[in-house]
Amino acid sequence: MSLGIGAGDFIAIPALAWKIYRMCKDSSDEFRRIATQVESLHTALLETQDYLDDGIELSRSRKDRLTKLKASIMETLTELQALLDEYESKPTSWQRAWDSLRMGLENVSSIRDRIIAATTELQVLNQLIHNSSHKTINKKLDRLLREVRAGHREGSCVSVQTVESLDTQETWRDLCRELESAGLTAAAIAENQEHIISWFQDAVSKGLLQEQEPSTNLFTDPFRSSSSSLTLVNSTSAMSQDRKQSDGASSFRSTSSRMESYGSFAGVTARKKSRLASMVFKMFRSDMLLLEAASDGDIERVNDLISKGANVNIKDRWGWAPMSMAAYGGHEEIASVLMRAGADLGYKDVDGDGPLEIAINKGHAAVVLLIEEEMQERARRAS
């Protein structure tokens, strides 16, 4: 591989991390407290090393990302090793003073934070590599095909006809939905579209997908039926909305007539303003409660408040939104709910951090992965 990400030169980093871990374990309390973070980084580095040893081809963006991460990790580990060497080189009396006064607290704390962030980024990158590797994708495609052939996927769109028309956007979109239900992420599907199409074409050539005999009954495409049903529901909903608007207009005219007849328009207007102010207050209150619920990790309250119209992008005076709270606390389910409700992912708080940076800095790899995949999916839909 290019860009300095060969398996040969990468092997030095996990070795250095292990050496420093052992040094921390045998040093003062301050260094022993950081040993756990160094060990976690070492584990993530070994996983990356395994992928490189397997010869998994990385996209250019991931090569660039791993190159920068490699440089950052080397810099941090080198700095920690220098601090350890300095400590060990001093006489015992100096070490006692260093320990009692916690002279290296600031430096060690800064290094610990950087190690946590680097470990999180590396864990996320490892997961993305795993999700997008052909080996992983092939396993999931094999399982999908077995389920289809065993009749365990009623209404499946996987067929010879589907494979032969994968050049059409509608067919590919239908297949993507089924692939996602089989465990492939939207990002992995988009990144490996050519490989997936080739895999299905190969399956057809081997006779693994059998064409179904046409039935004497009217054939119904499950996805088209779903689309038709959705259209019918939308039409019905639109008709219902028109009736509501019509009824509302009639009700308003009737109310206006009564107000004029009683000459109490001013009093009714005042009451309307009072009710409006009350509604605005309640909405603002529910927005703030959403911040609180996301911070507490209370998924039931989060769902309830969103269903009542709470603003998922409300911010406190420090610029923290519900997504910030979910990222900080590592609340995966809440993060998913907020993103499905349209939570913004591009904002920054007063410190210049967004939800992605917060999750990275707190070491919540699962939340980082969720946010990154959602950002990729949004970018894909926007293109």
C-alpha cells in the first residue's frame, strides 16, 4: 500500500504502544492511571494491523485518514515515552516530589485525552474497514441468498430479473433496501456497488438464482405494492387534510360571525394571545426538557418529547444540542432517534466542537460510527 500504510512499517506502532504500556504499569501512580488507555490503543492498533496483513484494499480517503492518525499516534506515544524516560532518569527524591506534587499532571492528562481520542477514531476506522471489506460483504450476501432460497424472505426482490435490471435506479434502490435489512450499511453498499453487482451476476451465472414461473394470478411486485399503498395513504391523508382545512375555514367564519354579533372581538383576541403565549412557553419548555432527557439517557422521554413536537436542534447557552448530550454520554439509541428526527450534525458549540468531536473526545466509538455513517448517507442523498 502507498501513503506509508504498509503492513511492514505499521507494525512498529503497536510494538511501541505495548512497550509504553509496560513502562506505565511499572511506573508511578500517575502513569499507571494512563496504562489502561494505552492498552486499549494497543488493542485497536493490532486490529488495524490484522486488516493490513490480510491485504484489505483501503479507499484513498481511508488511507489518508489512517496516515494522519498514524502520525498523530506516533507523536503522542513518543511524547509519553519521553515523559516516562525523564521520570525514570531522576533520583528517587525527585520522583517522590514529582508524585506528591503531581508535577506531571497537566502533561499526562493532555496525553491521556489524545490517546482516548485516537483510540476512538481508530476503532471507528476499523469498524468501517470491516463493514466495507469484500470478505464481510460476501458473507452477508451468502447468508441473504441462503435465506431467499430457503423461502425465509417472503416478498424478496432478489431474482434473476432483478439482477438483469440492476442498471436501473429503481431496481438498485429496491435491492439496497433488502441489503440493508440483511445487515449491510448504506455507506458500505454505496462504496461497494460494483462489487455487489458483480457478486449477483456471478450468482446468476452459477444458477444460484432461479427464475420463478409466472403465476396465473396477477403478479404483484411487493415493492410496487408498498409504493401504491403509500400513495393511497398519502392521497387519503391529503383528502383528509383538505377536509380539515375546509372544516377549519368554515369554523373560523362561524366563529367570526358570532364574535361580531356579540361585539366581543377584542376580548377573544386577548384570550387568543394568551393561549398562543402559553403554547409557545410549553413548546420551549418541551425543547429544554429534550436537552435534559438526552443528557440523562432517557430514551422513553426523548421519544415522547419528539412525538409532541420538541425541537431536536434546540441549544443551550453553550451551544449544546440534544445530539451533543447523546454524544457526550455515549447514548447510541438516543443519537439514532435524534438523527432520524432530523438532528443537525454540522453545528459547533462555544468550544468549536460538534457532536462528532464530542463523541471522539469522550471515547464513544459506537456513537462516532453512527454519526459518521449518517453524515455519509446524507451526503450521498444530497449528491
